[in-house]
Amino acid sequence: MYLLLGKAYFYRKQFDSAAITFQFINFNLFPRHPRNSDEDQVVGTVDNSISGNLSIATKEKPNVLQRATALPPSRNDALIWLVRTFIEQGRYLEAGGVINTLQYDPNLPDRLRPALEEVDAFLFFQQGNYDSSAVHLEKGLDNADDLQDKARWQFLLAQMYEMTHQYDKASTYYNRAATNTTNPLLDIFADLNNAKMLKNQDSAQLDRGIDNLLHMSKKYKYENYQDIIYYSAGQLSMEKPDTSAAIGYYTKSLSLNKGNALYKNKALIDLGDIAFTRKQYPQAYNFYDSLQTGDSMSMLDEKFARAQERAKNLAKIAVSTNIIAREDSLQQLAAMSPKDRDAAVKKEVRELRKEKGIKNKKEAYYDDVSGSADINFNNNTNQSADLFGSNDKGDWYFYNATLKAGGYKDFKSKWGDRTNTDNWNRKSAAANNSVISGSLNPDDTSAVVVGVVDTTQKAVAPQDISYKGLMSNIPLTSDKMDASNSLLAKNLFRLGKLYQNNLEDYSNAVITYERSLRLFPDSLYMGELYFDLYYCYHKLGDTAKMAFYKNLLVTVLPDSRSAELLTDPNHARPLTNNSVVSDRYKRIYDLFIEGQFDSAIAEKNNADTLYGENYWSPQLLYIEAIYYIQYKCDDSAAIKDLQYITRFYRRNQLAPKAQNLINVLRRRRAIEDYLTNLQVTRATEDETVSIPDDTVATVQPQVKNLKDSSIKKIAPQVAIKDSVKKALVVPIPSNQFSFNESSPQHVIMVMTKVDNTYTTEAKNAFSRYNDEMFYERQYTIDKVSLDADHTILVFSKFTDADAALQYFGKINAAAPNEISWLEPNKYYFEIISDESLQLLEKNKDLSGYKKLLQLKYPGRFN
């Protein structure tokens, strides 16, 4: 009963109670010697200490009849369960000690040897020692409860052998797991992993693995796992590598997927990666943009984030690519003869009407989008077809189970699984229509992309697919052709920029730039086209082309900014060379720091419009985010600024601080709720307050049971905290600063014209720094407003000047990193005593005290 109780505690994860129960069995149920025995016995063992044989197990009855008629001692089982409990508690040393003792215990019965090997394997597994864990788990396989449990252990054993590069053993146990399991999913992955094990020894093994998976897909018991099977076949194809076959298997997996979001996303990401590698960017965007979010994405967080990041860039590329393709097609139609153009447009009308589910009549084209035409009363052409076919039995279609089953099967084979929505066929055709009517703005990334489902658009404007509507898009006049050429030129240059800057695909960028230059030689964009070609060829290592376009740029457009950047690279760093730009951003920074936020934000927006990204951007974004947090309580705006830093300034020292601040802001509500609901119980006057023996204050005994109201309660004296605000008032002997190296000192940080928001943030930053670097010291930081322009942070307290100087050196060196958003000319550090600090708060003479320190420590406090 006690053993059953201990197991119940264990499975409920109440490991403390489980350990106590198993130890109770151990100490109270071991065999006892007679009362008058003189043998010395170690507590908890079944042998004496004199013999030298330490045995903690209970010897079970060797007689066959006795074993058949009596239960084995539960104490031995409790020892194994005690080891399990120790491992779950993280008490690895205690678990290892018991295991080592039992391994050499002659009284441990053979029936528990596999169980001991199992817990020994579990101990090594928890400590990350997989090779030793595999050895012991292999010996403990007989302890599995059933064949399915054994298959799971064999699969785990194979994985551990794979991790330790013992591929032969891994393959053996993958095969055994596949043979013993009744779980189709385990069977699939065992075969998949086994095929990967032998790829270096036998390349044909991958083909055999794929054939095995395809054979499994035809079996009835694997019908619900076909999406996983084909995805696994795609993975094996990528191992060969055979990307074409992998595309087929991944596509098949998607078509057979019935709500398995994890494997749908896996297949979409892999298909997107293949298309991206092949530089089929619009197709890659289609796959990435179809990803689904949800809890199942935890296994794909890194790949999912990369796919989303790519999708943002590919969306813009898809827009420009499809606009270019559309304008090329329209211009090709304009160049045809009227007869050929008329036939091509009519053919397109028929195809579009068919896609939209509009039945085509005998005529080749129609004048309106709805498909209306002259009604023809001949030959019964306007009679509607029998939707459900003939029914010889005379039963209504929906009452005939055979017809219903056949209709459902025919529908599914033709159309696949469809959601129960109205007009799904027309909606699908409209969403995937390859013709876009009207002009598109090349700078508008929300425009409709050909063949791309834009999930951000709530509705797509209806398109005119009539003959007249399509003909109106063809640039047959000079004005329309000029507009088409302008749109084509802008998107060619824009596409080249996207290839160059967003994807770093310099070969495609060169192809696009040179096509733009060939079609529109006058569209040089103030020399930027030549400059970009020079840069891309530089990245590709083609020095001849670099020299050609450099010479072309400086010859044709010598006064352009691009030519200046090419001949003088310093022009690329305007903030370090352009004093006007640098001074303007310096003024914006000062406005922020001094608390003039409205003016600072307005000036920043104007400057960013003129100069764009610059050296000051991360600092200004960070202090702007602090302003949103402190003054506006607008966490979303703050997070937006901070995310911009983490995304585009990852190497900046502000990036990790911005990420930490984002994490705190996202948990802000939970933190505030916790602090709000936190119940703090204060001691009442009658409770005794304990004071450590090493404190200066003493506690006077309280007088109880006295009714004389004239006698006051004597409250315990509380030790005074070592901080400036609560420090004892020290008399100041004179109006002159003095310095005594042996007296206690503070380190102070003097900030000049810094708003309270940023002084508080600086205090928080140094508090975090102290907690990380000096957690055992527990330094305090107090903020003192000295005057309208100066605020002091006081770091307390140090035993003498030497201790203060040591901390001064560390905090002064750490400040540029801890408060990197604050310019060094806005603050400085000093050391100061209690007397001088009190005098400084009265006379505000910062320069006078600095002169004293400079005399005492020449060159150290400048």
C-alpha cells in the first residue's frame, strides 16, 4: 500500500512526498535482527558493517514454491522508485550513490536489474551524457511494459546513438522500432531517420527509403498520415539532393494536408526556400505568405521568422516583377497587327470567363462583364443542364445514397476539399486572376500582385474582363505608351534596387539595371544607375565593368552626387563631414535630453525627411521610446521605435538594451498586476522586531501589562540605512570644501541639462549594472536635484577614498555602454564625502569642488 501511495505521489509530480514515502518503506521495512543480537548493522541495510559487504536490498526467497506463493518484498521496488524520484528532483549525486550501491549489491534480485539499468540510463540522459545513457538503456529494454513501449525506447536509443555518431547501431534500432511499433507516426519517422543513417555508406539507401515511404502511403492504416509521409519523402529527396523531386513530394504533402498546420508550414517553408534559392522570388513569396501562425509553430520559430522577414522583401519584388511583366505583355499586344491583337484579346476573354465560372456561348466575345448576349432561341441552347444527372429509379437525388456518394466522389476528385462557402469557384478564380486592370503605383506595396494572394486586402475591386475592358488597357495611343514606359522604367530601377539592397542578389540586380539602361538610356536617375552598376560589379569582382561604369559616370555626369560619392567617399558620411547636418541633429538630441519633447519630435521628423538614416538615428529612437513610455504611456509607439533599432541597427550597442526594454514592455501589464495584487503584511506594534547582532542599534525590552497611560511604549530602534537621504546630519565646520582620504566617501554622477525622464532611466540602468556586477555589495543610488540645470546620482557608501576610487574607475568605464544614449558631455563622475556633499547641496559650487579634487588627484578628474 505504501509503495502504491509513493507511485501516486510520483505520477502527480509531488516528488517530495514521494521521496518521503519511499524512504519510509526503506527504513521501516528492512529485515531486523533479533533484539538481543550484538551485530552492528548500518541503518537501512540488511548486512552488518563488520563483514564489509554493504547491502541495502532485501534478499528475496530463493525457493520456487515460496516465490510463487508470496509477493516479493516491496522494499526493493521502493529503492528503484526512490532513485527515479531523486533524478526528478535533480538530486543526481544521491541517485548515483544509490545506483552504484545497488549495482554491486548481491541481494538485489535479477528481476530488478533491467529496472536499475533503466534508471541509470535516465540519470545519464538528464545530465546530457547520451553515450552512457544509450549503453544502459540498451541493457534495460526488457523492463519496457509492452511492445509499443519497447519500440519507443528503441527509437530513443537510436536517436542517442545517432547523436554520438554510432550510425550502425542507430540504424539497427530504427529498424527494430519500426518493426515493433503499432503507431504509424513512429513507423514513418523510424524509416525516415534510418534512411538518413546510411546515406554516406550507400547512396541508393535514400532511394530505397523514398520507395518505402511511398509504399507506406498506399496502405490504409497510413491514410491519415499521408501528408507527413510525402513531406518525409521530400526531405529524403533534399538529402540526395534532388530539388525537383522534393518539390513534387512537398506539393503532394500540401494537397493531402487536412488541418495539420505544423507540417503544412514545414512544406511551405521548404518550398519557399527552394524557390528563393532558385531566385524565383514571386513564387517564393507565395509560399511564405501562405504560412499559418499558431502554437504548433514553436518547432519552427527560427525558420518561420526568417520566412516572414524574407516575405516582407519579396512582397515588394513581386509587385514590381508583375508590373513589369504586365506592361511587357500589353506593349507586345500593342505591337501586333489589329487582326492578331483582336484574336488574342478574344481568346483571353474566353479564358477569363471560364476561370470565373461564366459559361461561354457560341460567340467569341461579349461586351459586358456579366456575360449577357443576344438570346438565341434555336436548338434549345438556352436550356439548363440537369445538375444531378438522370435518375432511372425516380428517387430524388438527395434521397439516393448511391448517387450522393458518387457525386461527392466526383466532386472531390475534380475540385479537392472545399470550404462550405458561397461562390467559392468564382472567388478562387478572382483571387488568382492573372490580369490586372488599371494602372498600379510602383511605390505602393499593397497593390495587387499577379498570382499572389494579398492577405492584407479585405476586398479586391471588380475587374472588367469584357472585350472592351481588356482593349482599354492596351497602350495604343502615344499618351498611354508613354505612361506604360514610365511605369516600366520606374519599376525596373526599383526592382534592381530591391535585388541589390534587400536581397544582395547582385547578379539579378545587374541584369535588371542593364535592361533599364538598354530600354531607357535617358533614365539615369542623376547618375545613380551608373553608381549602382559600379557597386554591384564591385561585389561580383568584375574590375573591368567597374572601371567602365566609373569612367562613364564621371564623364557623363561629373557634377552629380553619385560621381562625388564615387570619387570622394567622404561624401557618403555626411554627419562626419557636413557640419550643418551634424549640428542640426545635435540640437535635436539636446532638445530631447532637456525635455523639450514636442519640439524635438517635430525637428526630428523634418530632419529625417531631408537626410534619412544617419549616425544619430539609434540614439534618437531610444530616447524617443523612453519619452513615449514615461510621458505618453504609449507602449506601442515605444516598442515600434525599439524594434526599428533591433532590426536595422543590430550591431549598435543599444540593440540589446532595446530588446530587453521590449520584453519588459510586453510583460508590463502582468508585472503591474502582480505588484498591485501583492499582499504586504506589516508588523504590528506589539510584534517583536528581530535585529541582527552586528547592528549598531539595540532593542529595548517592551513593558507589558502596565495600565499607566503615562508610560509610553518603547519602540525598537531600527538600524539606519546607509544612504544619503537618511544619513545623520553631520555638522559642517566651515564654508570650505575639505577632503579626508580615510573618511567614508560617495561616488556621484553629475548630469547637466538632462530631463528627469532620462536621469531616472540612467539611475535604473546603473541599478541593473550594480545588481549584475556587485550583487553582494547592495549599493544604493539616490537622485538629488541640485539646481535647475544639474542633477546628481549618489552611489553610497564606501569605507574610504581608495574604495570609492576603485568603484569610480569601474562605473566611469562602464557608463558609455550602460547609458550609450547619453552623450559623454552630459555627465561626469566624482567622489565626495558626507560633509562636502551637504555643503555642495547648499552652495551649488560644482566648479569649486572639482578644483579641490583636481588638486588632490591631478589629471584624474577632468
